Amino acid sequence: MTPAAALQAAPHTPPTPHAVSRLRTARLARATKPFLARGGSDVPRCAGCRLVLSHCLCAERPMVPTRAGVCLLMADIEALKPSNTGWLIADVVADTYAFGWARTEVDPALLTLLADPQWQPYVVFPGEFVAPERVVTQLIEPPFAAEPSSKRPLFILLDATWPEARKMFRKSPYLNTLPVLSLQPEQLSRYTLRRSRRDDHFCTSEVGALCLELAGESLAAQTLEAYLDVFTHHYLQAKHQQPADRNGEAHGRLRALGQQR
């Protein structure tokens, strides 16, 4: 890291740990050896945003009030990866829950969450791999339904590589009774940190934004999209040892959305 880059932005006090942050801490506590990010880099990172300290993003962290919630089922080391974007969802959406996935056991807190009567859970997964009778393309209850008894949407995202996600879907019997929300996005993925071989596979943050839009949470969806762009910019600039442009288009868009909250 060049001296100029190191001085470019002082690290901020990390925000209160959210669900993904707490899951990461618990997973690190069980680790038998240090986790190194791709490339083996052991450069110090901010505990609040996982970026190198010179490119800390904590000051840009947005949070948008939402009626919808998100439940992340995360593959074993997913929460440890600095490039993971489920973390961004937890930054933006207060009601984000995160659980580590294992084939042989399930966290009792996850089962309690799925049974909570305030929520209508949806497993977000491509409909082509699911029995047609389970598939929905719209929410069962319309966004912001007027009836006091209406349930809040809870989007269950399988945060993993595509092969891992398929295994998780097949081997999680507690999800078998839930409707499967099959998204029909028209735009291609713009995520550039970890690219799927298929253009219709999205990163976790993009899927979260699509779900929020479907739930009528347009401001939260747009904020999450802009936040992903800002995160990606900081991540790649740090990787190439270049300063982040905090006055760039992505940052400006995120700040403008913040003024609407």
C-alpha cells in the first residue's frame, strides 16, 4: 500500500455488528488456521466493512427502514470472504438474519424465525429447478397490504457459489414447505468481483435488491444497488493500490439516495 493510499482515508469506528458480522466472528472462533482472502493477502482490514483500512467504507454505510426482511443461509466460509455481498444487505436492511448452513444440522434460531407468524418466508431460487406448484413470481400478499394481519415478506437467500447453493437447496428439508420465489430479472449482472459463468446468476446483494423492489421497497433497492457499486469501487481500487474516488458517480448517487430517507 502506497503512503498516499494509506493516508487517503482514516478508518472509522466500526458500526454495531450486524448478523453477518456476528456470524463471521463465530466462524473465525471455530477456525483452526487463519483465513486468508483470495491471493493470500493478510493486509489489515476494517472490522466494520472488511476493506483495507485506507479504503474503509464505514462512513458511507446506509440504512433504510424496510418492512421486508432478509434471511441469509451462508455456506461455510462465505461470511469470511471480503468480497461477500450478503454483508452489504445486512448494512442496509436492519431486519437481516444470517445463519451458517450445514447438511447435518440446523440452527434452532433459524427454525424459530421461519415459524414466526409475522413473516411470510420465500426461498429465492430459480424456478426451473423446482416443482411448479411451489413456484411464485410475485408476493403472496401485495406490498404494504392494508390489513393489520398481513405478513411481512422474508426473503431467504442462499449465499454461496452456485454449486453450493444447489446442494443447500436440495439438502435443507426445513425449506421444503415454503414457496419458492423465482425472480425474472431483465437486466444482466453488473457485479465484477466474482463472476458466475452464467449471465443470469446474480451476486447476493443484487438478488436482495431485486427482492426489495418486488416488495415495494424501491428506495432500499436503489440504495443497495448504489452501495454495491461503491463497495465494488473501493474493493477494486484497494486491490490495485489506487485511491478511491469518493467524489465519483457511485458515491454521489448513494449520497443523493440518502437524502431521500
